[in-house]
Amino acid sequence: MRLSQYFAPTLREDPPERDIPSLRLLLKGGYIRRIAAGVYTFLPLGFAVYKKVENIVREEMNRAGGIEILMPALNPAELWEESERWHTFGPELFKLKDRTGRDFCLAPTHEEVSVELVRWAVKSYRQLPLLIYHIQTKFRDEPRPRGGLIRAKEFVMKDLYSFDRDEKGLDVSFEKMRLAYERILKRLRLPYLVLEAEAGPIGGKYTLEFTVPTPSGEDEVVLCRSCGYASSRSIAQRGDVDVDEGEEVPLGKVHTPGLTTVQEVTSFLSVSPSRIVKTLLYMADGKPIAALVRGDRELSEGKLALFVGAKALQMADEETIRRLTGAPMGFSGPVNLKEKVFIVVDKEVVKMRGVVTGANEEDFHFVGVVPGRDFPISLVADIALVNSGDPCPKCGSTLEIIRGIEVGHIFKLGTEYSEKMGAYFQDEDGSLKPFVMGCYGLGVSRLVSASAEVHHDEDGLCWPPSVAPFDLIIILVNAQDKQQREIAEGIYSQLSSIMSVLYDDREESPGVKFKDADLIGIPLQVVVGRKVKEGLVEIRVRKTRESKDVALEEIEEKALSLWEKIRAE
RNA sequence: CGGGGCGUGGCUCAGAGGUCCAGAGCGCCUGGUUCGGGACCAGGAGGUCGGAGGUUCAAAUCCUCUCGCCCCGACCA
């Protein structure tokens, strides 16, 4: 491709969004263009990278036994009513009506459509397992789009749905997908972590999250460098900590006028925040629960929901708090609650003696509270959010918190959707059974961003060969120079037959061409400049900056050998 | 949805009631020079200052409302 006839509108100045390197470089390099918050056009270069990523994903899905289809983005409401997600998915679901007033949504995921398809087409265990997938545009009305392609309102996802006879079959399908995901990420040259995570609105019993570690990622990951334990922070566990157990003293009440925050109370009583216990009230599937964590910690709602088996966990509102405690917000405690409340105590708190809690009375706190003595314990669990420095639950060494981009998430769904939507097959023994499902999402457009995030330097992008928009760029230094032009043209036609080549034949000054080449980040660069007089051109590797003068007649051989070399890295 | 910030030629921004108030640099067009790291000279095109309303003799500039975008948080495959 001749750059003079291509469409790669690079920017000279940095776009204002400079916080996330991948977004800045994709915009500056003419890869993508924003048309609204979280909505992007892929320009030719970006689309080229996208297609390469998509193709790797497709190849690995097919290799793992997936069968490609294409489901519609526009979904009728009735299907979503069947799964109940028309109401439970929340405001992220884009809803719309057709001209007759019939309700539709723009699908954010395709469990419903795939179940509808399979319950129609698959009647016998003989047809199982079935793994169907598509690569398609998804819509989510994100409250806050961010990072360009990283969190968009419209994005492309590969989603595969597995249908099996039983749990054992599901395990096999799940494992196939796990391996396929690892192969994909390796081919993309992306470092990744496989995390245990929470399921979110998709549901399911067991999930793994594939996360690319990068400082600008928006997900927090708890990581143990010594044993490799890795988990999404929202549900990460922590080992046992030595706590200051305190002494068993009698319960007392103190006047704490207007002091509602941990900080206010602890400084007023001159105690450390680790000696106060926060009582957080929640409604779990309509039932009240109290969660107790140390004052210097945060509660993990994910873990709490997991331990109490709650589907919908919501912080109690002001009114509910008054009803349960008889006091306004800020004075809640586990002692003398007005109603029967399920009390979940963090494993650290249960060891503590003589702590401070709210007194369930306006302007009062209790001191000397002892769990078990002064209030009943319904459940002891690890419900506090992990902080960096906490001990690893597996090996006890120190946990770290890093950031990452979640690029894939795979779920063992079980029979939830099949049962809700009436999707049954006949098993060998003649009985009707619900399909046992799994679903496996991979953010294709997000992978483009993640790749840019990992593969760049201060001058621009440095694509790995597997996703680069072109293999090699020819830089014609002086387009006015007849000899340079002829030689560049020759190399262009010669190399084009063995690799994909972008030829910068523009009448631009050398500086512009070099800057653009580095910015765009094509792996190999061939510079046709003044050394042609000596029969030499220069070939260089974008990423490492290594550079060699090569005789004209050797350029093809050299380009190929360098290509093989960087491809193997 | 809370908090903060920003909307002025294609891009990055300056201008904070009037008279150099519609500007600069980059980009773009014409002509010429140049050609190994975002060249130079000359000429030129291009904006109802996000929108609506208001204050004023006078509004990019002050006020109100509104829309959009960015960042932090809440939320979230």
C-alpha cells in the first residue's frame, strides 16, 4: 500500500487525553477516531490491527471446536423477559422500541439468543456438546466510558456459548476455552494473569478472568509474587493476620455527639482506627444483614455476597438503617439491633476484644464490645477487602495490588439459563435435562487497546508482528530524488510479494516520515535514502532500534530473516 | 449518579466587557527553495467563540439554563 493513497490521518500534536498511553497513541497514530463518548471509528490502520486480532481469536475458537455463527445485536424484549434480565440487567441495557411500540434491546451479551437457538435446534444428547460463538458488536450503556476502546459503549466481543449434557462435559468445554484463551494471549504477545473473579450480572458458579497487567488498567488485581496467587481484588482472600486482640473489659457507652465517621470517633476517643469496628448494613435479597469489618479496612461487597449467597446485595438506605438500628446513619452497631439481622463478622474482627462500635443510638458509641459476648455472630468470614501488604492466603507472604485490563472472562453457568428459558434435551435414558452451559467472553476491540498499552514506547506504538497493521514500512527519504524513488519503487514491488508493505512515497520532509513511521509502529522499517548512491539501504527494527545497512540485492533475504527473528520473539 | 475541569478555524491553545475583540502555532491551498529525525520564504482560504435565554449603549468575555467532552469516585464481562 502506498501511503500517499492510503488514509492514515496522523496527528502532530498530542490529543488532550494523555492519561492512557494506548488511547493517546491510537488517536495520534490515526488508528481510531472518537465520535461520541465511548464510541469509536476504526480507521484503516486500526481496522487492520483489529482484523488481525479478530482472526487470531477466530482461529483459536475454531481450533477448540467452536462453530461460528452471527447473532443479531437487536434483540426482542420477550427473550430477555424469559431470562428475567430485561429487568435485572440494569440501566446498562440499551432499550428501544420499534415503530409499532414493540420493545427491543441492543444486546450486551448473547446468552438469551444462543439458548433460544439451541433449544430449537438441539433435542438429543447425541448432538452435544455444542460450542457456538460469534464475533460481534455489543452495546452497553456504560455510566462512564473510559480509556477509548478499553471501556466503550459499543465494542466488539467474541462470545462463545457451550452446551453440554452434564457438569463433566461442562468442565471439558471450560478447560478447552481456558487453553484457547491462553493460546490467544500468547499469540498476541500479551502478558496475562488468570484470576478468580466474581460473576457479575452474567451469573454463574465459577469464573476465571483473563487480565493483562498494566498500570493504566482499571481493574485491581491482588497478586502474590512468591506463589503466584492472583485474584480480582473484589474477591481476593487474605491469610490470617496477627491482630491486637485487646482485653476483655465490660461494655460501656460513651457520648459521641455528631461523630459519625471512623476518623471522628477514633480521634475523639484517642484510639486507633484498627480498634473500632464498622457495622455496614445491607439488604441481601430483601433480608437485612450487618457486615462487621475493622475500622481501617474496607468491606468487600463481592466477598460478602459470596458468603451469604446473595444475588442482589444493596447497601441499606437511611430509612432502613433507622428501622434496624433506631438511630441515624453513623451510629450503627451490632449490639441491640431492633430487628433480627444476620450478622457477618470479618475473621479478623472475631478475634478482637473490647472494641468500639456504634451504639444504635444517636450520638452514642459502645466501648469494650466483645464479639459473641455482646452480640450474636451469625457467620464468620473473610469479608474485608485485601490491602497491599496483607498476607497471601496460600503461602503467607506479602500480597501486592497491581492494575490490569480485563480482556476475557469465562463462566461456568450451569443450568440457570436453560431452566429459565425452557431449554431441554433428551438424554440417553430418555429423560429431559436442561443444557449445562458455559459462556466465554473475550473483548476483541479491547484487546487492540490492551496491545497498544503493552507495546509502545515514548515515540509511538511497537506492534508485535502478529497484530501489526503491516509487516514492513518503506521510507522514501527524498521523494524528489530520482534514484531514491526508483529504488524504493523496486523494493516496494519486490517485498510486496512476500510480506505486507506500507510504502511511504509521500512528498514530505524526512523528519515527518521518520516520526510517522515510529508513531505508527510497523515492526520493520526500510529506509531508502542517500546511501543508495553506494547501493545500500537501511533496515531497522522498530522496537529495538537495531539498524543495518544492507546491499540492495540482499534486501529481500534480510527482510525475511529479520521478520522470522522478531516473529519468534 | 456525586465531585472537579474544559468547550474559540481541521488540530493544540491564547484572549476575561469596548479601541490591535476575533488571534497564534501547527495543518490546509498556491508559488518557490530544501531533502536522514515533525524544513524555509512569500501569498492565501478557513471561525455567527457549543447552544438558548438574559444583563448592558456594547458580550468569547458577566448571569441563568442547557448540551457535549475529559478526569476522580460510585457502578461495571
